[in-house]
Amino acid sequence: MVLKVRIGWYLSMCLLVSASWAQGLVPSAHEVVNSATQKVMAVVAESEAYVDEDPERYYQQVQEILDPVIDFRGFARSVMGPYASSERYRSLDEAGRQHLREQLDTFTEVMRVGLVRTYSKGLLAYGDSRIEVFAAAEEDTAAGRAAVRQLVYNNQPEPYVLIYQMGLAKSGEWQLRNIIIEGVNLGEIYRSQFEASARKNNGDLDAVIASWTTVEVETEET
């Protein structure tokens, strides 16, 4: 059976939402993922009453939910790979550094708006999914990383398996940095796409960013 990885993105993005935390306590990575389900699924359920007439309202609600939870800038920089590395940044003159910062800013926004708008359309198909979240397989606060495992049952014999790679933001809260779906590392997939486009455009990152579209990736489900 062929599994569309972008379906996993639909699921993973809809299940990552920050919640209000009493007494200023910072939730664990597992708590962030675990608490996300009800809040986002409520938005999906409510949107059925208006999304056909007012899709922009739905996109905006999803965007507001995901903004504090996903490290879009960190993800965008990772996707840019060596083109946005510290080594490359240090090798540039001041004008080059300024241009690279602007490119990263632009690409972050492209990723932020494009991903949410594209995949929020798919959220509507998964309102009835049964979801199980397991405590972080590893949570190293000192190193600022954690991995949370999740099973999503959606009319399939076997559940989709998602691994959330979380990182600690400067604020001290856990945010999504990457997702592995059925063994497919989405960050690596997008990084390969960026590198291929950069080669095609002879290293012109402005052209790469201007023409960026999210690829559909397929992998065999085991």
C-alpha cells in the first residue's frame, strides 16, 4: 500500500498546538503533543460549518494555532542546509550576510504560509481519527531535544507512525523542528528538494525561493 507522506503532514501539523498552562509551568514535549489533539480537532470540527463559504477564516485559525508551536525559521534554515549554514554565513561579507538573512526571512515566510495553507485543506479529512501519543522516547532538556511517538488510526489496518522531533526554543518551550512519518524524514526530503533546485538555478537562492512548491512524496508502507 502506498502512503502519501503529505497525508502525514496533514496529521502532524494538526496535532501540534500549544495550550494554556497554569502557573507558568512549561510543559514537556510529550505534553505539548498530547494536549494538542483536542484543541485542533475542535477547530477542524467547527470549521465544517463554514469552511466552504469562508475558507480564509479556517486557514487563519489554523495559522494562529501553529505559529507558536512550529519553529518555522529553524525548519526553513534546516531545509536550506549548507546554503544557510553558519560556515557560509561567516564566509560572506556584510552585504552578503544581510542578503542571506533576508533570504532566510523570505523562505521562512514562504514555508510558514505555504505549508499551513496547503495542508490545512487536508485536515478536514481526519476529524474522526483515533490518536495515541506516547511519552518522549528521549527528552534531553539540557541538549534541548526530544522525540515523541504518535500513532494515528484512520481507516487503515495499521496506524500511521509519526515521530515528532522537538527542540527547546529560547523561551524554554518545546517546538516542532522536524517530523518522521513511516520512516521518512520530511526535513531531509525538503532539503534534497532545495539542493536540487539550487543546482538547477546555478545557486540562485532567490530563484529557488520564488519557485518553491511542496513536493508530494510517496513511500511504501510496511
